[in-house]
Amino acid sequence: MIKLSVLLSLAPHLPIGALCAQLAAANDAGVSMGHLHLAVSDLEASKMFWLDLGAAPVKSGPVEGVKFPGALILLSRNEPSGGAAGSVVNHVGFIVPNVQATMAKWKAAGVKTEAGRNAQQGFVFTPDDLMKIEILEDPSLSVPIAFHHIHFFVSGPGSGGADSVAEIKAWYAKMFGAKPGKRGPFEAGDLPGANLTFSRSDAPTVGTRGRVLDHIGFEVKHLEAFCKNAEAGGLKFDGPYTKLPEGVSRAYLTDPWGTYIELTEGLDVF
């Protein structure tokens, strides 16, 4: 097994993968949910927040991170340029077996909480108040908490005056094989390990890079071939396909709405 300290020394953007990432099996396109990368000014407070929510900690030197069933979260000490709200990724969501009981436990631990529209929904906020986390209920869940969704907010009409929500839904379906559907009243696409939810924003939104949620990450099988096919189709990468000596591969891109995305291969085997 590759040592965590080796992986994390390679680059600040490399997600934590030396411990079991508990990632979902890939879809037919070879894609599954991978990780979230947060920029935080108070690393210790941020780490304790995620631990209070039920994450398992991972650490190597100055780099801190946590893992949940379905996703990894990497924390980088950096002053974010703004919160998640106002960017194209407005918030993310987790599921728990019982929202009311779980929220009461978190509130007692000092986590900032907010009631939802019904008893099966609630919200918690990171210590810097820059990111809202939606909490939904799934009584069938066999673990205390698991990753659930990424909620995108897009503003204005799409290209040629087309509906922007329809366009982003179609883009994620074509690019990553997200299965088109709906989540309640919202347009959505399902990837193994995460629902991608799409909403229209009345106000303009900005890209994620530099914000508290700097980028999202997907695990991709046969990543090199995936990148070559995407480039042949006209996609431009911010960071090209790179195979690290220890066997983990990665690439970076930005979707047409400004979501910074890291693609990885190899995290799911640790």
C-alpha cells in the first residue's frame, strides 16, 4: 500500500487516498464520486467540524483531511475568496438515518444548525460560515452518515438562449455518464456515490476556484484514455493527465459554468 505521507507530499491538490476511500463502484463511463477540496483559514476548527459530523480523520504533516462513506474531503490552509453560496456549487449534502436525532447531537457538540422545511431536512454550517451543508434523512442507511449530493446553481440562459439547467444536466450526462433524472422537484443526474442536482439561480454565479469549495473530484477508470477522448472532443484541460510515480493519476478541468474539477484514478483501490 502506498503510504499516505508519500501521496500527500506530491502536490497540494492531491486528494487523500492511502486509506480506504470507500468510493462507490464506477458507472458504465468509468466514473464515480471521489472527493471535495476545501480551502479553510482555520484548519483545526474545520477538521473538528467534520469529525463532529462523523468523519474519520486522516493526516500527514501539515495536510489534514477526513473521509466519509462515498467521498473524501481534503482541507487546505488557505484564505478563501468567498463562500460556496454565490458560486456555481452552492452547497453539498449528506444523508443520515434520523435528521432530528442527529441534528440534536451535533447542536449539543457546538455545531451551528438550522431547521429545514420539514423534519427530514436540516442544515449545518462550517465554522467560518462560508459553506452550508444540507442534511437529508434516509432511514434505511446502515451507517451514521454518508455523502449524498452536490447542488449546482447556474444563472442566465445557456448557449444560444437554451435553458442553462438543461444544458448543465446534459453536459454531465455526456461527459461523466451521469444518469439523467430528478431529485424531488430538481433536475438531476446520478453518479455512483453522488447525486448531481441542478437549479437555476436568479443572480449571477461565479466559478469555484479559490472559493471555500475550491473543486470537486471524480474517480475515473482508464483516466488517460478518458482524457484523450475528451481532448479529441474539444475539451481543454487546466492540468493535463499526469501519472504519478506511486500509481495515482490525475487531471484538472473546468466545466462550462466554472466548476473546477479534479479527475483521479487509483484512489478506490486503497
